[in-house]
Amino acid sequence: MDKASVLKICNALTKGNLMETLEMEFVDVGEDFLSARMPVKPRVHQLDGLLHGGATVALAETVGSAAVSVLNRDPKIATLGIEISANHVRSVSKGYVTATARPLHMGKSIQLWEIKVIDDDDNLISHCKLTTFSRPKK
């Protein structure tokens, strides 16, 4: 399946849920990564007008969980995040942040992902680690 088709399928899944609320959009895919972006505006700000860490983590978990199905190319797999950690190293108040998930371990049922979240100037905003669990869809 070509890149445009994969992104179209991924973006169709963002309707009517948290991803739509936060305006997340899948923007790039390759053999070993998946990327999505989210606008940084008051909807995702914390009290001081900066990007909320929870919104950042939601973006990271979204792209990491989606990447399991995309990179495995198996629509029969359901993936759940079972642990996520994030180090927020820089703040941002406007523009976009882009999260890119890359696998560190791709087991049959457990996967480990590194997810880097950057701003429009390629500055590292957050470094996340996500553990996912995959099982056949019911």
C-alpha cells in the first residue's frame, strides 16, 4: 500500500474521538516510523499558556499505538498502550508539534516504542517511551 493510502486510512480513524478533538493528523509514514502532528493553541494549553504535557502524551500514545498496526500491516490486530513515560524538555506555545514513533522492540504481543515530539523548528519538546500490547481484534 502506498504512503498516501496509509495516511488516508490513519486519518479516517481520527474522526469522532480524542484525536479529532485535539486536531491530530497523521503526516508521514515509512518502513520503520509513523508521524502525526497536532496544533499548539489554547485548546491544548495548560494554565500558563504552554502546551499541556497531557496533550503531548496523548499525541505520543496515539502515534505509537497506531504504528503497531501500520508497520505490521495487519488490520486484524488491536493495540493498547499499557505504559507510557515522557520527559518534557522544552516548552512551546504555538505552531505545531510532531510526534514520530519508531520501534525499539517489535514482539508478537509486546512492543516498545521511542517517540520524539518536536516543534516546527525541530527542537525536541518531549521524549517518550511507550509499551504496547497487541492481540487479535474481537
